[in-house]
Amino acid sequence: MKIKILIILAFTFFVSCKETIKETDIQNLNGYWEIEKVKLPEGEDKEYKTNETFDFFELKDKKGTRKKGMQQFDGTFLTNDVSEDFVIEFKEGKCYINYQTDFAKWKEEILLLNKEKLVVKNKNDLEYHYKRPTFFTKK
């Protein structure tokens, strides 16, 4: 009986420790993000040592766009006209980014979001870990 109670308490503790994304956290999505690693469903990590492109999120209210950008040697950014529109959705205690283009629809669950880190998970159980990039500046 004591073991069952301990198991229930431990489970409750771990479930309650899971970070939930609040509506006030969503503004942290704005700006540039650099991919750090992708966590595969089998538990392996695919590391990204250097990145030429960055994801740029621009969000107003719960709607936004995501574009790819490349920093130039003079410190400016070059982006193309390809963007992905998205809407933020809160459902059953979870937060999702719902994307839509002319060609596809998909969604990613936001697992972690603060000023420095972003972790999203797609339907294939791939976890994308992002960090704020360090840009070079012109002198």
C-alpha cells in the first residue's frame, strides 16, 4: 500500500513539474532563432555546430509569420519572400503553432519558450531545440 502511495506521489510531482506555456510567454517567440539540435524519437541528438540560416518569427496577437534569414558580412540580413503563416493555439493545457502555406498545413507543440530557448515538437516526435543567435556586427 505504501509503495502505491509513493508511486502516485512521485507521478504527481513529475507531472506538476512540467513547464506549461502561458499566453504571456508567447511574445518571447518574436525575433531570430538558431537551431541547436534535433532530438530524434529514439533519443539520439543531431547537433548543429554552425548555422547559415536563422528562423525569424514575427508575431502580433496570436497570428504571425516565420521566415528564413541569412546574416550578411556587413551585419544586415537577407531574407526571401517565402514565409509561413501561423496561428498560436492553446488547447488542453498545451500550446501549438499551427502553420499554413499554399501547399501544406501542420502544427508543432511548444514544449519550452523563454527569452533564450525555444523547443518545439512535431507530429513525428522530433524535438527542435533553438537558442537566440549571436550575431556578428560590423566594425
